[in-house]
Amino acid sequence: MDYIRKQYHTLSARIQEPRRFMQVVAGPRQVGKSTLIAQVLQDMTIPHSIAVADAVDPNDSDWIHRVWEAARTTMRLRGEEQHLLVVDEIQKIDNWSEMVKREWDEDTRKQVNLKVVLLGNSRLLLKRGLTESLAGRFELIRLGHWSYQEMHDAFGMELEEYIYFGGYPGAADLIGDEKRWRKYIKDSLVAPAIEKDVLMTSNIYKPALMKQLFELGCGYSAEMLSLTKLMGQLQDAGNVTTLASYLEILDQCALLTGLQKYVHDDARKRSSIPKYQVYNNALLTAYKGRSFLADRTDPMLWGRWVESAVGAHLLGMAEEADYQVYYWRESARSKAERDLEVDFIVVNSGEVTAIEVKSGRRGMNSGLPAFEEAFHPKRSIVVGTGGVSLEDFLSCDIEMLLS
């Protein structure tokens, strides 16, 4: 099925506008960036050229100039009034942003109507280059992991299947063979993301530690564990500062994050125990799942998958909608009492929304009322039994929910 994501319409409209900004399509691996640009190009009449930097020597920064000059020459030879240059995997070229800036500015000075779309796998890499060299010259189109609604519409995936197998479109047809599905996720999605997007382009002094952190963190999705305790499970632990920096890089690549505790004091937020959260539940299942049947029929365990799916849905729209996601927890005053918890706290333009997930994992605790009394959020939402249905929540636009 040739499914059209909403970013298609944004990119198509901007390409057809008068030349003003480069368009940058950025997102994690295997979410459909190349498919998106192919769909856009198929449906428009603007002549175009496509260049892919995947097999280019990273040190060959002059490659960008040659690609650009070829597009300009094509325009002149064909007498074209406009031309579109698409460069995929742009971040694999060293010093790419400086080279792109030089070529773009030259066309601007000479009034060459060459429009440009750049595609890249890593938000971390693209954001570094864009903010350092290309400020004011681009618009960013974020292409995130697929939502439940998209996977349902495109592949007929049911709610419980999405919660367990996540939202990678390339793996949708493999869920009937779980062993094959798991190998595909690890070998074709995770390994390239870590080994190419992260290790080859960031200052990672302990690659084995980064991989261990990623795998363990995915397995702890929707759970809290201090980095100090996590070190006890790692073969080459390094130090807490190193682990925190690696976790930040994984967050920038839209793979795994450590949510901070919601408090008014920023210093206490940064020093809080992280609550691990995958951006795509496929990562939790690949590293922690037993089988769909075994995990689905374990109420306590399934509750964790449900909570992780809600967290992934919140994270998937956070950057685009410009809101922040936290958790909240206060330790019990005595052994006879339970800790007070709220699963997710969303802060949008200073307004606070508390979200509690109610599933087979546990019933309601006293966390939500206690949080309301302490922080007076604008709204409190229960997702699951007695509140908004899980299907409605995972199908919704979070911006509409927060408005």
C-alpha cells in the first residue's frame, strides 16, 4: 500500500512555492523519508535530480559541489526555469553544512532558481549542521515514528499488535513470524542506527558501552532506574556522566530517552532518576519481549507495554508540537504506604497536563490526586479503564488534546 503521510502535503506545497528556503526532512531510520520524497516527485512536474551520499567517501566534501554543479548544468542545457535537487543521507559527508551553505548562497547571489531538499537520518547530525551553518536558510520537516492510526490505516494493524510490535512500516508484514521480525528489528534497523548514525558521527569513546546502554534501556522502557544502579548491569560501566551523555545522544536520534522527574527546580530535574522510554515500542519488544501471546496474557507485564506505548505516542509529537514530557513520583512516607506516581506530565507553553495510564498493570493509585493538590495542573487525564480509551488516545493528535 502506497500510504500518504501528512508530511507529504507540507513538503509538496513548499517545493512548489517560490525559492526561499531549503527543505530538510529529518527523522530516524526506516520511517519513510525516501518513500516520502519519491511520492512527492511522482506527483509534480518540476524537473529534478537525486543524489545519495550513502556510498560516498565521507572525506570527499567536494562531492556536494559536483552534485550541485551537475544540477545547475542540467538546468542550463535544458533551458529550465527551475530545478529541484534532492540529496539523501547528507549527514554522511564531513563538513556538509558548510559546503551546502556555500552552494546555496552562490545560487541566491546569481538568482539561480535551484530548489533543494535535504534528507537525513539523524536529528542530532542535522541539527548540528543546521544550527551552526545554515541558520535562516532552511525549514525543517520532522518525520517521526509511525503512529497507531497510520499503522492501522496502512497495514490494518490492530491496537494490541501495535502496542507490542510498534510502528516500523518495514516490519509490519513480519509480525506473524516473531523470530524473523525480531531479527529484522535488531539487524536491519537497530544495528545501522547505532553503528552508522551514532558511533560513526558522535564522540563515542566506548562503543560497547553505548550498545549495552541502549539494549538495557529499551528493556526498561516505562520503568525508572538510576544510572548508578544501571552501571551494575554493564560490563564496562564508565561513569554516570558518560552514560548520561550517551543517553542524550540516543534521545536526539529518536531511539531511547530518559524522562526527568517533574519538579519546579531545574537542577533537581537534571539530577532525578531517569524513567526510560523508547520512541517505538518495537524496541522494547525486541529486547525484552518473550512472545506476543505470553506477554499479552500477563496482566502486570502487558500493563508495562501499554504504558510504554502511551509514552512513545507522547514523545512522537513532542518536538513538532513543542512540549516537554516528564514523570512524577514521590516516595512513600512509610513502608505501609505506596509511592505516589503519575505516569506522564506534559508541559505545553507553561500549562501542565497530568496523564495516568490505567491498565492491567495496576489500578489507580493516589498519585493523580496528590499531584493535583501539589501542582494544580490545567487538566488531568486517565487513559484506559474509566477514562479515555487507549485506542482513542493512541489515535489522537496530542496538540488537540492539549488545546
